[in-house]
Amino acid sequence: MIPAMLVALSACVPRYAQLGPMEPEDVWSPLPVQHTQVGDLDIAFVDSGGDGAPIVFVHGLSSHLGFWEYQLPELAKKHRVLALDLPGYGASARPDAPYTPPWYAEVVADWMFAVGVERATLVGHSMGGQVVMELALCHPERVERLVLAAPAGIETFTPGAGRFMKDYWTEARALDAGEEQTRANFSTQVFNRMDEGAERLLQERVRVGLSARFAGTSVAVSRSIAGMIDFPVGERARAISAPTLIVFGADDRMIPNPVFTGGTPRNIAERAKAWIPGSTLVVIDGAGHTVHHDAPRTFNAALSEFLP
């Protein structure tokens, strides 16, 4: 009886690979996508325009600006909101680059200059949080305020754990992930709330994974993971001078790493608060790693309250 039920349930799972490849330029965006040149890099981004104080959103590992769908239109009511696809991801270029957080921080700073943003509130999720912390440390004059959504870079790893993860996350592993594995990752690690938006992001990830351009993304994923491990922010966060809001989901299943670190998301969140002078911490019950998606109203309210 139970095997028959499992077969019936599996038959109901969408098979997005059957829809064929999707190019990165064709994924849905909450605002019209533009492009600008930053050195030799073509950067895809969105910009609401307007006279409001600018907010720059930086996505996490293996994602793109569409992951901010619940923030960009809402915050654009009072602010100029911008979000970019980091190189290696989305519709941006896929160069032969190190893809480390310090490298990304310089790219984001140069892109901000290219689009006419001298200083802004920076909002970063996961890897994006690590990137904006690096930017705040290297270019504090560019950062008005800092919002860290489940940031990487506070959690650190032993040399042995770091080697294992870098050896595991090869370019081939990202390239060869099939639809079932991707769905499992989305539903058990990335999101705690698989709504229509998360389902659309899953479909896009599966179909873009069939595109020839995804080979470049697989390189970016592997090097990004190695870069996050090799360049943790750690206690350097004590030198961050910008007013900082830290937001974690209480049920984050990615940070801390359950295999090598253990503990709870609150442990890492409170460590970040202790290290970043004068920071504010919000922990949202029921939300997971993609906290801004799982609890958008609570996240947006905390962000709005934090902003001047």
C-alpha cells in the first residue's frame, strides 16, 4: 500500500526538465533587467529608480536577483532599490575568476559606482551577506547601513572540514545535480515554505541547468564555496562600523552546518551580534535559510523599522 502511494505521489511531482532548457536571460524578474559594463564584466541588474535612499540587494550562492521577489517591489515604494546578478550567476557574465567574497566585494563596489550609487544600505543573503561584510570592511565609506540575512562568513570551519567541503563541491557536482536532487535541496535546505514563488525558482533552476551557460555557473558555485571557506569574516566583523541588522530564521537548516559545526542558528546569530558593534538581531520563528522568502512580511517589517 505504502509503495503504491509513494509511486502515486511521485507521479504528481512536476518534471520541469521535460520543458527543455531555459536561458538565464529568460528567468522571471520582479523589475525590468538592465545590463552595464564593469571593467570586462557584463553585469545584469534591476533598478527601480526614484529619489529614495538607495538599497542594494546581493543574493546568495547559486541564486540570482529573482530571489528578492518579496522585497524589491515592496521596498521600492519608499526607496530606490537595486539588485544585481553576481558574476557567475543569473544573466551576468561567467568569467574565469576566483569568485571569492573579497573579489565579489570589489565587483559590487565597482558596479555601484557604474550605476551612480556612491553610498547605500547593503542587504546580503547567505554568501551575499559575507560579500557585503567584506565590502563594509574594505570600503566603509560606501556603506550607509548593513542588513545580513542568514549571513555566511561568521561560521568558520576547521582545516579538515574545509578540505572535505572543497573536495566535495567540485564543478561536476553542481553541473550534474538532477531535478530530484535539486527539488530535495530546495525543499529540505533552501526553503522552509515551498510556495508558488519557490516552485517557480525551482523550475528555473532545473531548466537553466540544461543550458550550455550553466557550465560557467557550476564553476562559480565550486569556487564560491571554496572562497567562503578560505576567506571567513569571523572576528574581523568586530571592525564593521556601519549600523547593522542581522536576521536569521530560527529553523535554518544550512547555517550552522549540521555535520561540521552543530548547534543552532541562534548560536551563530548571537555570535554575529556579539562581534558587530551595536548590531540589532531578529530571529524569526518558523523561517529557514532563505529567511526573507519564508517570512517576507516579518523580514520586510524588520528591514523597514531599521531603515532611517
